[in-house]
Amino acid sequence: MGYTAVDSGKLPADGTMIGGKGVDGLFHFLSVDNNGSLGTAAGAVTDGSGSITTGGTSQQIFSANTSRRWLLVQNISNAVMYLNFGAAAVVDSNSIKLNANASYESPAGFVTTATVTVIGATTGQKFVAKQYP
């Protein structure tokens, strides 16, 4: 990926966009302010919030989305849930454990574009799920 060089180790002017075209053909940019803080993108999010429809059975929250740039899933139930990407979520096996009231947010610089799945032991366990775009 090509990036704009910043010389002298100084931060660019407030609001400067740093980035370039990636191998995926998309442009990836970060906005940096004079304090070194990264700017944020603005736009509408898709809501996939819901509840476990059948306890003990993996269910899809979001389908694969090659345009996804941000993902958040929060367990708002009082019991553990498990989150997975690209395959069925499985209790205690290759899935991300979300304790009661815990959340997963895609880390800076990476977000999965695969399907997002969740599993909880009890029907009715609630979760909040958002993705951008």
C-alpha cells in the first residue's frame, strides 16, 4: 500500500489524510490531527441487534460484506455468548468468548469481511450488533 510520507517526524497539518490505494483496489485513509489522534469516518450503520433464537445453536448476525469497515457486537445478556467469523460459532472452541455485558469491536486497521455468527446457551439472550457500512 502506498502512503504519504511525513518528514521530520512531525505530524501533518490538522485534518490531513494519510493513506493510499491498497492491493484490494480500495483507498484506505486515516485522518490525523495535531495531537496524533486518528479521525473517524462518518456514516450510517447497519443494525443486526437481536436475540438468540434457539439456545445452543449458532446463528448468523451479518452475512459476508466486503464493504464492511467497522464491526461491534455487545452481549447485553447475563450469560456468556460466543462470536465467530466465517463459520458457525461454537461454545469453547475457536470462537471469541463474550462474557455478560462484554463486547467485541473490530481493532483499528482490521475488520473481518466474513459472515458474523453468535451462539448462546439460552433462547432469548440479547445482543447489540452494528456494522459500517
